[in-house]
Amino acid sequence: MGDGKFKHGNPGRPKGAVNKKTQNLREKINEFLNNQWGNLIESYNELDARDKFLFFEKLLQYGLPKLQATSLTMDFEKLNEEQLDEIINALIQKSNEQERKS
């Protein structure tokens, strides 16, 4: 017991083994969705454009892989005056656009 890990005689589920309860629930959910697909399409068609977009956006996460968050760092000391001016002007323009939308 010196390694700090709890040990017992039951090794539990082997790594990579499917949890039967989870698998059963997924099967039931898939069956329900398949049986209700026609109703889902009818309901979707009755939504207004905004709600259709929100619904579509939520479903996308299940159809497309999520992108990893990225971090962009820039060494402003290495930029020349023209490049700095371009960045400043783009930020000002973006800020003005957001103010007009508010």
C-alpha cells in the first residue's frame, strides 16, 4: 500500500470493455430517435429560421469533430510600423462594427 493506490481483489471492468448499462441506454436512445425521426423532421420544418439555426448548430457537434482551441501569440517587437498600423486599424474597424450592432 505504499504507492498510494487502492487495491482490492476485484479488478473491475477490463480497459476498453463496454459498459453494458451504457450500451443498453445508447441502443434505447437510438431506437427512440429512429422511431421519432419523421416527427422530428416535421417539428423542425415548423420552426422559425432562428430556431432552425440553433437546432442545426447543436446537432453539428455530433456530426463534426470539435476543433481544438488554439492559442496565437505574436511578438509585437518584431513587427514593423506598417504591420502594427494594419493591426491597430483592423481592431478599430472591428470595434466600430460591434458598436454599430449594439
